[in-house]
Amino acid sequence: MAFRPKFDYFEVALLCVVSVFLFGFGAFNYPPIQNALILAADGVSEYRLLERTYGPHRDSRMAEEWIIRDFFHDKRDGTFVDVGANDYRKESNTYYLETALGWSGIGVDAQAQFAADYQRYRPKTKFFTFFVSDTSDATATLYVAKKNSLTASANRAFTEEEDGATVERKVATITLNDLLAGEHVSHMDFVTMDIELGEPKALAGFDIERFAPALVCIEGHRTVRQAILDYFQRHHYVTVGKYLYADTQNLYFMPANQSSD
């Protein structure tokens, strides 16, 4: 399945304003402008359908929780791997899966401060403090925003741009392959990954065809998006088309030979 370009709602609004300024209201008859508006309308309709079916509440930041539930049809007792797990509940893609649907899995984050709450509130998630990368047994530098520890990246400029001044922390690295092998994991239903530009390196240490998750949700910042798309294409995964416009920050992938229905 080919990847379709995505527009967030701010981009579409800005495009309309600029177009009217440059070309007048006749710009709305210009095919590229019409296409952008159609894409925006698709996003709204997809999002609202998910909200009506699974909302209005959610614990994830965007529509991730609803999309995951929709893909798996509220399947019970599944398994997950949450890379960049962060807070046990706030903006979590796996909190509902565990607490409402009985899923279990592995959570891994480079910040040890989150471990205690996972132990207390998420007993079916085994939490690890590592920096997931393409090499194990090394040391990575993590830049954590002083005013918001939910923002952290190995890219200092990224963290500073998002939330200002940072604190440096040294964290041990591990590949997903090594972490999963050490826990005797041979398969999982779902993988979610949000590690602020670190996704390509984390994917390089993950043999996705070996573990064969049915769905992967991964944040797709523009600077690393092409590397992410190339990885999944090499490993015979395709984008899940029906979610492309419901969530403009993340990409969703499934095996090419698998149906999403």
C-alpha cells in the first residue's frame, strides 16, 4: 500500500489563508487546494467515527487508543511492547489495553523515574529502564526537558525546541532484540514506539519479521519519517490506510499479507 501524504489541520488552515491571500477565493477551485481540503475532511470524519465508537474519553495523547482498539476489535488478553513508555497513564497507548482489556507486556523507557508507578498501577507490564537503540551495552546521553520530563530525546536540539532547557542523563542502551530475547518473548500483538527521533536506531535493532506484531504504532517526525517508511517497506509491512488521517502524528503499520478487518 502506498503511503499517502498527510496534512494536520493547522497546515490546511494555513494553506487556505495563504491561498486566499495570493489568489482570492477562486483558489478553492484550484485542484491542489481542493485535495488538501478533502484530506482534512477525511481526517475529521475518521476521527469522529472513532470518537463516537470508542470515546469520548481516552488516555492516549491523540486518537491512538481508539485506533488500537478499533484495529484489534477490543480483543482481550493481548500482548504489547511499549517503547518510550513514559508515564504509566498520561498519554499512554497501552494503559487502557492493560486495565480494561487484560493485556500484558513490556514497557521500556530511558527514565527510571517512571518505574515505581508501573510497579504500583500496571502489574501486568514489566518495566525496564533502557535507551532502546541499535546497540546493546553502550551508554547514550538523554536530554530531558527541565519543565516537562515527558519530553526527552537523544537529540538535544529537539528537546530544547519542544520544551526549553534540558538536563543530561546517561542511560544504558539495549536493542529490542536483546531485551525481548532476555525475557523469552517470541511474539507480541502490538508494538508502540515514541522516542523522539530515536525510532530509526531502535528499529535497526528489532527483527520485526521474527516477532511479527500485527500492528505497530510509531511516531513519524518529518526528519525521520522516510527512514521509518523505508524500514517497514524492507520488512514487508504496509501502512494501515484507514487511520492515516485520524492521527496526523503517528504512522500505523501491519504485515502486508494481513487484513485489517
